[in-house]
Amino acid sequence: MVLFGKKWILWFTELNKNHNDLVGKKCANLGEISRLGLRVPPGFAISLDGYELFLKKTGIGNKIQLTINTYGDQLEQNIKEASDVLKDLFRSTPMPLEMEKEIKKQYKKLCDLAKEQDVAVAVRSSGVVSMPGQMDSYLNVRGADEVVEKIRYVWGSAFSVRAIMYRHNKGLPPTTTPIGVAVIKLICARSAGVLLTVIPTTGDKTKVIIEGNWGLGEIVVSGESKPDTFIINKANFDMEETINAKPKRVVCGPKGTTVADVPLESQNISCLKPEEIKKMVEIACFVENHFGEPQDMEWVIDPSLTFPENIFWVQTRSAKWAKQPDAQGYFTNLLGGLFKDR
């Protein structure tokens, strides 16, 4: 759709890495790796112009600034209250009708492409400035009304306590919230996780590290389950693996996600097959070479498909944070990128 001379909804197939300032890092990179031939679930991006259009047409842009001004120098001391007020603005403000119609139109196209009515999607943030773990994602969103609602919620999560404090600590204006949104077909994964083409604590670029769990992986973030870990030599594929007990997994429910038991026979076996690991490493090294720097990537395994078509990628980004003082803690929480956006 074009409003005020700007197209504010774009499909991943229209995007590449140069569109970061248009749709945010996540969406731009999804477009780039899909062009490279990686299997990326279909989806579309709400651009930063869409966000700005929403603020302008609803008038809440002025309300955000007024709210921030109200707290003045006391913003940090009242950060939770300010955050609640700002997030509620987005939750309580309806999407302008013409924007709602266009989002629903694009969602219908996605349903048609997937050959599924009310296809399940993930609605995820896509910031121009990387703000690891500061904004929300919503999984297993079904139906046009729910998609429109969750887009507003993702926009509002740019004013979470953590996001406001992140901008404050980085010296960014509290109202600086350039944020796109990815609406991407959800894969109710057999297993899911993250992959880095560098060892985060040492900066060793000769190895790849993969962490994963059965299901969607969110259970790892809660501390209820430890992920399987695989460290693979890029040159000869020699591998060290640590297979942990995984009694719980996160699966798709009627709406959203739910925690379920892992079958006893699967709790202590690897969530990835050797051929899947090798293929993932090959693909990740190709992506690393393309971008010219180490990558951290999110992967999911589709249980409805056979190898190698079952491997999908839902994010790649620079891993330039590796070998930082808190790198190990950052990597431990990377699986949260599937549920708390990065």
C-alpha cells in the first residue's frame, strides 16, 4: 500500500540487506538470505514508515512526547509507570481503518500462499538499531484481527522498561523508536535454536556453535531445560556435543504457545540429526562469507518436511558482539531471540 507517496508494507522477496533503514535489520536480512536461496518462511514487513504513519494518523505521537515530558528528570525513577502508560497507548488505540484493511489484505495473501485459512504467524520486531531482547514477539498468531492487534503490541513494546532504559543508557532520546515489524509464517517446529559462526567467549572463528531444544525452544529461556550444544569445526566438521535432558518443550496451542511434556524416548536424545547439523554449518558458513563477518542465526526444523527441505532460517545478524565481557551470558539467552526480539 502507498500512502503519502510511500510504500509501507513490503514482502521479504522485495527486500535485501540495504533496506535496513526502511524495514529494520531483521526484515532486511530475511530478504537478503531468501535471495541467497536459504529457506525462509514467507512473510511481509511493516516498514518504519508504517509505524510513523500510525503515530501521525492516530495522534499518539504527540501523546508519547507529552508523557515523556511529564516525567522530566524523574523519568528513570518512574520508569515502570511511564512504560505502562506508553504501552497502553498502543494497546488501546485502534489501527486506522485504511491501514487495517491493507494489513488484512496482505495477511490474506499470505494465507493464500500457505493454502491455509488463518495461517499461524509470528509477529516480531525489526529495529534499525539493535536492542537485544528489549522488544516483544508473538508466536502462533491466527486471524486477521489478531495480526493487526499484535502489530500494535509490538510497536508498544518499544516502550518497555528495558527498552526505555536501553535507550537512556545508550544516550538515545527516549522517544527514538524506529521499529519495523515482521509478519512471518510460523513453523511449529520439531526443534529450534540458534547458531553462531564464532565462539562467543573466545572469538574463535574456526568453529560454529549450535544450541537447540525440542519444540520452539522457549523453555530454555525460562531455565526449565538446558539446550543441546554442538561445537563444530568448520574445516573438517569434527564435533563436540553435549546432549542434555529435555523433559519439556514449547509447542503451538490453539492460540499462542503452551508447555508440553517431551516423550520419554526423546528426552535424552539429540534434537538434531547429524546430517541436519552438517547442512546447517555449511549454510551458515556461506552466509558468513556473504556478509563478511560472523553471524548469529535462528533456525527451526519443520516436522512436516524431509531433509534438507525441513531446515528454515528466521533470522541472521552480525555476531560482532562476540568476545565481549558478557558474551557468554548473551549467548545463553540467545534462544530468547525467538520470543524476545533482538
